[in-house]
Amino acid sequence: MQQTTSTPRQQWAPELLLKAQDVRVVFFDVDGVLTDGGLYFSGEGEVLKRFHTLDGHGLKMLQKAGITPAVVTGRDSPALRLRLRNLGIEHARFGTEDKVPAAESILAELGLQWSQTAAMGDDWPDLPVLQRSIFACAPANAHEEVLAVADHITTRCGGDGAVRQLCDLLLAARGAYAGLLADYTS
């Protein structure tokens, strides 16, 4: 019988953990971050999206640790709204090209400042939010201009576990990773 352990296998650079330790809200883009960036249309014109379960579990763990996941996206779809509802994500702004005012409205609702934010984006419209956040993250397949401003670049691509990698890092920075892991390995 194999013995289980709650000792984390993942390690992060101490400077990343230090930079991310005050994060209380994370702004996520959708297309290219929570999804692979592809847009799938049914014959009736319905937009279909593929989400990764690793990312979903990471978002739930953020909430357990007291970090609020928020979505600010330029698009809107019933599939996205259903996924966010299923994950319990209450703070979202849809169909917004200028993402800073949308993010600032969420910050006002939460009583938080930019110095308490992380953000994950993959393309130019995400740059203003990434640049204002204390911790900027990009999936491996993000545009080069986004990669250039990121404090951290995941090894996974958008829609394929990149969000989970950021969630795990933030959980570790918050000091919650090992405890949450223990809930599953004890």
C-alpha cells in the first residue's frame, strides 16, 4: 500500500511568493486563458467553449483560501456564464473592451486596491489590467507583448491548466497550499 503525503511537490521561487503574498483578487481573461482561445460556433451560431477541470478546481481552491477570482472579458456567451455560475464566481464583467474600468468596479465592490490584485491575460486588451496589478501572469501561449510584462509565465497553455498553475502559486503565497492539499491526502 502506497503511503500518501501532503508535502507539496511543487516549488516556487521565493521572490514570486513574496510578490504574490498580498493578492486578494485575481482578474482572469477568458479566451486564451480560461479557454484555449479557439471560438467554436454551432450551426445555429451558438458559441461553444472548452474549459479545463484542473482550472475549475484551482478557482474553487482560491475561494476556499479567501482569494476572489474575478472575470473581465471582451466576449459574452451562455456557456461562459454557466461555467462561472457552476464555479461560484460572482464577480464578472462581460463584453467589455476597456477592461480597467470593469476591474476597478470589481475592486470598489470588494473594497480592495490594485496593490492587492493579480491578473492573468494573453493578449493586448489585457495589458492595462496586467500592468496595474501587483502580480501579472500569462499562459505559455500568450502574445509576446504580454509575456514581456508578466511576472510569471506558466508552463501550460491557456485552457489547458495554465489557470491552475497560477492558482497553485497564489495558494502557496497565501500559505494555504499545503493545508488544502492535506484535505485530499490525509
